[in-house]
Amino acid sequence: MNCVDSLRPRSGLRVIITAGANGIGRCIGEAFAEAGARVHICDIDGKALDGASYAEGRSLCDVRDHDAAGAFVSGAAEAMGGLDVVVNNAGIAGPTAAIDQIDSDAWKQTIDINLNGQYHIAHHAMPHLRESQGAMINLASVAGRLAFAYRTPYAASKWAVVGLTKSLAAELGPDGVRVNAILPGIVRGARIEGVIRDRADALGISYQEMERRNLEKISLRRMVDPDEIAATALFLCAPGGRSITGQAISVCGNVESL
């Protein structure tokens, strides 16, 4: 295989993606489908699922529910005859507030979706990945390597995702399973617009000023496009990425602080 061909995942990969009907998850799913993969997704947004026609299989599933996550994984594996790639994408931004102002339920919800949801999927998917010697990609964030004032539940969950990723890579490497995390920076789209708005409100400044401050912390002075995250995911599952595991890969334009 030549170098250029090694950058492309092989056709026919059996892929599952959580929260694959919108945003980054959908962009990743569409990229895998374009590369010839069979893709099954889950989401909590039924309307968005109906519109995600790129996916071969679509399931309504809340990853906080251990049994529901198991049903999604087993159903997709049965339909495709196994799994080669698992993309743990489901997550929420969580509250924006000082630590003494954060409601305990909001804290627990953020951890439950962003961290426990990835555990639930990994728990059920790993026997299939061992069989195929496949790959898992966990979506973390640059908030998983930097301090993030006023967003402590989110940052704590994403640091934990990096720890989960590195621990699983060490545990599963002898079985031929690779596990990596992608740490997106400020990704263009509706979600980051909400995050910027919430933080601007918390600091008592305008949206435009908050956006300017964010961009000043990025060496490239621009947001990341979702398809750049998708391209990284595809490479990690291509032959050229076969020796990459246990890594937390930032796709962020070099965010220096949050």
C-alpha cells in the first residue's frame, strides 16, 4: 500500500457514532459514509435522526442509560455483523457559572452524559472491538488539557475522558484495539455560539467581545471547521494510523488558554 492510500480508511468499515444526527457527530458520520463505511448512529433528537439519511441505521438512545446504550450497540453489531469503529461523540456543554453557583443536578448531568455515557458505550462495544481488533475514538475537548473557569463540570468531564482513553489504550493494546481521543478547539457552529453567549452573559460582556477574546487565544486566530475533526477521525481509522493509540490529539489551531 502506498502512502496516499494509507491515509484512507478501508471501505466497508462497520462504524457506530453516538449523537450522530447533528453537529460534529453528523459530520464525522457523513465522512465515514462517504469513505464507504457502514454507519449506525444514535441520538436523542428524533427529528434530526429522521433527517440523517446518510446512516444505514438510526436509533433513539440516551447514552446515560446503560441498558439503552447496550441495546444500541448490540443492535448495530448484529445488523452489520460486528463493529470496527466506535465514535463516542455524545456530550453537552453543561452550565456556565461560578462553582458555588452551579446546581448539583446540572453538575451530575454533565458528568453523566460526557463521561458515563462513554463508559456505557465502551462497556458494551469492547467485546466486538476485540474481535475485530478495531478502534475507538472518544471526543474530548481542549478543555481536557486546560483550565476552564466558569465551565468546571465540562472541563472535569473532558479531563476524565482523556484519562479514560489513555487507560483503555493501555488495557486493550494487547488485544489489538486502539483507543484515542480527539480534543476539538472552538468548532464553528450553533453549539459554540451558545457557549460564547452564555460565557459573555456570565462575565457581563457582549457576544462580540467574548468571541474576540476567544479568538485571541488561538494561534491561527480562527475557529475549527467540523470537517477538520472528521478528517482526523478518518485518519485514526486508516492504515496509516495503525500505530496511533493512547493519544489525546488536539485539533484546535493551538488554543493556549480558555
